[in-house]
Amino acid sequence: MTKIHMVDLVGQYEKIKPEVDRAIEEVIKSAAFINGPAVKRFQVDLETYLGVNHVIPCANGTDALQIALMALGLEPGDEVIVPSFTYVATAEVIALLRLKPVMVDVDPDTFNVTAEIIEVAITPKTKAVVPVHLFGQSCDMEPILAAAERHGIPVIEDNAQAIGAMYAFGDGTKKRAGTMGDIGTTSFYPAKNLGCYGDGGAMFTNDDALAEKLRMIANHGQSRTYYHDVIGVNSRLDSIQAAVLDVKLKYLDEYAAARNSVADRYDEAFEGAEEIQTPKRQPNSTHVFHQYTIRVRNGRRDELKEHLSEKGIPSSVFYPLPLNKQEAFAPFVDPSLELPVTEQLCSEVLSLPIHTEMDEETVDKIVDSVVGFF
């Protein structure tokens, strides 16, 4: 058996090698390395795929979040609600802009923030909310959007892990994750479901005015060369990365199907294991399984992780320490804040290998090793 990976980017590349090599070669031959035709082509293709009016590419997912917040015109001290159970970037940019990250708990089954949790945290100083579509499925956005509208609060969707997921509203309307709030953001980090071969990110919006502001901020605050209307940053998706992404975009739904096939096998295998809680699939959202994350009860998570490692099976803990307990956020968070679900998740979650190139033999070995442990 070949080595087991959390993500097999080499195997994925081998299957699309001719298309990727040709796309990269075209960029090199054109020498249009920054904002070249490949970037525009990918932007249009992603707009079509997502069903959104505007895609604004940028350098990475963290920049996408920062630029989105900058575009809302928030002032230092304004509060932004964010889950504590997420990657640091989501809250990091809030603090970086001298805003106040208000960290909240999440649902214990979906790992996502809910409207009920958000509403409790809203104060007169709340100026934005950032729901994170964690591990591959959308938050329950309809009630979140309704709550935000009642309070006049803009919504920025952190969609770094769920690009391609589809959410269904009560009236039957369906929208892709990241396209429902005022602004959506994503990351094209190589290990993402839609990943490039370097760094990259993007923002999405249906608001023409917001789109124009996002473009300006990402390009030194200029609407035309050398005329700077706002303070901005330099954040661009380079043409080679855009060319790679445009090839992989054609396979994104196929990749999601492959991940779901592995997830189905895991679900079936672990159904009778009392010490394992499998990921809950929200009925009104598809799941693209950026991660397949179980909860290991009875304090045996680390023991299971070590057991798998001894058998040559990698696994990861996303995330071992809540953001509200991180030293970097001490100036922003009341030390007495208790988020019991988040703290429990951090001691129980374990992500198993899941990617587009997994064969039955690999999945069987992982399943047998996990079940055998218990």
C-alpha cells in the first residue's frame, strides 16, 4: 500500500497534468503574470459557477477577510461577532484592524455558529458578523441572515472550507455557500477543495458598490492608475495560480463527490461505535467535506491519534485551543469568558484523511484501524 496522506495533491495533479501544464505554459508564454487574461477568465468562470455577480480575486484568504472588513467602513472598537472554534485568520484580521472580535460558541453537532448564538452576542456596538462554514458545509444561513437584517448588521461569510456547498432556503431557493451574505470570502490554499499551487483567495458579492470598493482596496485603493480614493493594500491573485484554479474548477463538483464517497464509507463503518460521533450533515446544506471530523468521547482522542500514527495513518486536530484562550487575543477577550461547546470540541475532535484520490484499500485500512482501536 502506498503512503497515506491527509491530502494527496501529487496524485490529484497527475490526473490533470496535461491541462495544468498547458495552462501554466500559456501564462509563461504570454508574460502576463499579474492581472493577465488567466485571472479574468478564472474570475468569470467562478462567477458563473457560484451564481454571483462579482468575484474579486486576491492574494490569499486572510487578505480576503481583511479587505471585506475594510470595505464595510468599520471604526476602531466596533464589535464583530466570530466563532471561537475556527482558524485564527477569521479573528486575526478583526484584531489587526483594531476592531473587537466578539467570540461565540458553536453548535456541538455541525461545529457551525447559529442564529440563536449570534443574537445573544449582539450589542449596540456590533457592526458585523462572520459566520464560518466550517469543515465543508454551510451554516444555517436563512435565520442568520434574518437576524442580521433585523439588527442592521452586515454579514461576511468565511467560506474558506466550503466552496461548492449548496444551501437551500425554505422557499426552495438554492445558493452556494459564500454568496448569501453581503460579502463572501475564500482561500485557495493548496490543501483546500479548490486549491492552487501557491497562495490565493477571493471575495464574492452581489452588491455593485461593494464590489467596486473591494477591487479598489485590493489594488492600493485606486480606481484608476495613480489615483487613490481610499487607503488600500496590495493583494493580487497571480496569473499562474488563476490558470491552475481555472482548470481545477471544472472538477470541483467531481472532487466533492469523491470526498462524499469516502465520508459515506466512514459514516457506515463508525455507526455502531459508541465512542465516536460522526459529522452531522445539515439537511438544508450539501457537504463538500474539506475535513471529515469525528468527536472521540471519553478522553481517548489523543490515544486514538497516536494509535493511527503507529499504523502509518495521519490525522489532524482542528483546533486544539479555542481562539478565546489564545494569548494573542488576551487584550480583546474577557478571561472569564466560557464557551463550553468549543472547549469540549477542542479536546475531542479528530480529522481523518479525506481527499479526491483515496482508493478502497486506503479507506478500509483507516476504517479497520479506527474500529479496531475501540
